[in-house]
Amino acid sequence: MPYYERTMNFSNAGSRNEVRIRVLKEFLKEEPGTGKGDAATHYTYYVEKLSDGKRIFLTRPGFLNKQFDFVINVEGINFNIKESKRMRTNPTHDDIFSDLEAKKNNNPEKYKELYSLLQRIYSCEDIPSSAYENLGVDTGYSVDLILLVSKWYFIEQDIAYWNYSGRAMFMSGIPEP
């Protein structure tokens, strides 16, 4: 099975379409496979580095076998909180939404600041780490994990549903302050 790894940085700045096109142009450079299973090509894209050194990475092809589907993963984090032997490094929408709800309940004032940053990412802005590194939201996953995974969920939704509302579907699940 051909397996490739790449480390890349993708800006979130611009329009939804510009961001989507930047990511898709990289995917279009992939070598084609020769069949299913072991004959398929597999790619890992290391796209973000968290403050603790863990990386966010995308794997392709994704589970759903859509044209440009990918899975968002976080190195060394087990999102499978149920009693199971299998580690799951890919957060679900519900993992993110539940964590945000807990942050909101724990500190509503700080959550307003976090929500504002999520809105800026939703609006295709790049957010420097200095904007959130001292936010002081201590519940659950780190703020940089939440923000950067959300960035990639926005992009993933724009790619998977570009003829529809795209990133608005993920944003609609984020609890409002």
C-alpha cells in the first residue's frame, strides 16, 4: 500500500472558496492508486502544531469515500471516552460541541471570548496563537485544539458540501454564548 506523509501549512485567510481551493490543489497532487485496499494510495497531512507539541493531521482517503473526503486527527489524544480498547484520534463534531458546552457552563464570560475567536475562524481569518494562549479556559480540551480542529471542520464541510451551506453546518452546532 503506497503511503505518503506531508507537512503543510494552510492559511484560513480569504474567502471560503479560496481556502477550499488551496486545500484541494494539494490533494490534486496525490498519486493515484491502482485499486481498493492495499492498492489504494494513502496520505497523511500534518497541518497544525499545538502548544503542547501534538500535531493535527488529516488522513486521506476518508471514511465516507467522497471525492475529497479526509479525516481530522489529533496526535496522542484519545477521543474515545467510552470504555473501549480502541483509541480514536479523530474527534467527532459531538466531541467538539460537548467540550464547548462544558467550557460555556464552566466560565460563560471566557466562553464569549472563545466563541468570538470561533466566529473569526468561521469568517476565514487566521488567528495568531497570541489571541488565545492566555484565554484561561481550563475545562476539557485545550483552546488551541478546539480552535484548530474547528478550522479544519469548517474547511472539511466547505469541501464536502460546497454546493450547500458548507461550514455553516458545523457552526450551527457550536453553542452560542
